[in-house]
Amino acid sequence: MTRYPTNETSLTQETVPFPIVIHKSTMQQAVLPHHHQFYELSFYVEGSALDVVNGQLIRSSRGTVVCKLPHRIHETRIMEGRPYTKFSLMFDMDILLESGIEYALKRYFYNDPGSRHPAFIQLSDTESGLMERLFDELFDEYQSDRLFRQAYIRSKLVEILIGIARSQGGVRGLDARGVPVKPPVPVSTPNTAMQGNKITQVLQYINSHFLTDMSLGSLSEQFDASTPYLSKMIKKITGMTFTEYLHELRMEMACSLLISTRMSILDVSGESGYSSFKTFSRVFLRKKGMPPSKYRSKYADPGHDPGSVSS
């Protein structure tokens, strides 16, 4: 877990019974770069800001949904001192696996971290109104102690995720009805905010290349920093050693492949960045409390046909 400012230091089903948190806030200050182990959605209601997600700069305004996968460095910058109002919804994706019905949603949002799912989605005016209503209802229920509160919250989370998924045409310049919308503009300029912080650059690189062979030594040479310094700073910022952090990222990929494809467990091991199947099996058992085969049988959708992915 990052040592950058954050409150939800551990938001998983292993640490809390019902891992979901929602805030609604009006702010006029920046949010410093940080990352965490849970999924986060930000939905802008009013105002505007600049969001940086994994190095991509996004101009966020009303109707912008910013998607932040676990362990992806992100921050929020203010624009000309103007306030912005947004919902911040944080949750463990495994909350969707409890009923089994929502398995496909987890696969959709979380199957290929960093490449398949966009960092932001711009909703149309109509979609924004509907989404604001859903977030308001979820926020109201979250603050209550009503009967069947958890079931209601989960149902609203599913509605929100389905609404976002159905609006994916907005990323291509169209809303769900095919009507053109104006998306926020990612600024294709060098990531100057990251350039001033070498360790953030290193973490950014790890987040983007965790499936490749890497070591503290190779990172030390690439970023012209001593190995002890990198080791110390990675531990300070993430709360994990370099090796633990690398395993954390690779395990998320492995779990996604196990539940969403028919790939053999040996192939999942290789696709998750492990050259040694023995190491993969040992780390998986330690982190998930069960072998990969049991994880797959417990969480995989029996009706899912992965199609082009061979067994």
C-alpha cells in the first residue's frame, strides 16, 4: 500500500467484510500522486480538474468518469484555482464475485490492466444525469443502516458499472445512442509532473512493464540510481519490497487470466511474467491462500466461452 496520502490502507475482502467506500467532495486543492490496491472510479459532477492516470493527462469535467486500476499511480491537479465536485467510489473487484452473476463485469473492467480499458470515459449530458442519480442513491445508502444495505449497495455498484460499460461508445466520440459527444482531451505532452520525481518514474515503469524480466539492478542502471536507494524508496512508498510489489502486480494479472480464459495454468504462469512455474505456484498459494486450480474452479464463470483463447 502506498505511503502517499490515503485513508483506505487495505480495502480487500481479506481485511474488511464489505470492501467498498464512497465519498462525495467539493475540493479546491490538488490530490498528490498515489496508488492503492483497490479499484477506484471518480465521477465528476461539477467543475473541472486535471487527472493524471499512469502518465496520461486528462481534462476532467462534468460527466467524466476516471477509471483507476489497482497499483496505477494517479493524481488530481486543480485548474486556475477553481473547485470541482466529484464522487470517489473505491472497492475491491472481488465484491462482484459473491453472487456469480456479475462475473462478466469484473472480466470487462479488469481483464487486461493498463491496455484494454481506457483511463477515462466521457458521458453525454443524458448519461451524466442518469449516472449522477445512481451515485446519489449509492451514496445515500452507504451512509444509512437500512435493512439489506449491502445487497442494495452491490446492486447500485452493478448498475453503475453496466452504465459505464454501455457508454463505451463515448470513448470513440459517440454516446450509447450514437450521438457525438466531446470527450476530455488527453494532453500528449511529456509527463513533466513525473519527471521531477525519479522514484515515481521508476514505479510508473514497473507498473507498465511488470510482465517483463526486471530486477533492482536493471532499474538502477536504467534510471541512474543506486540499488539501495531504489530498494529503500520502493519500500517506503508502496509498503512492499520490490519483489513483493512485482508479485502483487503479476498476481492480479494471473487471477484475471484464470477466471476469464481457458489457458492452461502453465501458460497463465508465463503470461503473468513468471519464467518459473514453481515460483508462480508458490507465490500464488502464499498470496491467495489456495492453488491456481482451486482459484479458477471457485471464481471462473462456468458458462463463459473465451473464444479465441486456446486451452
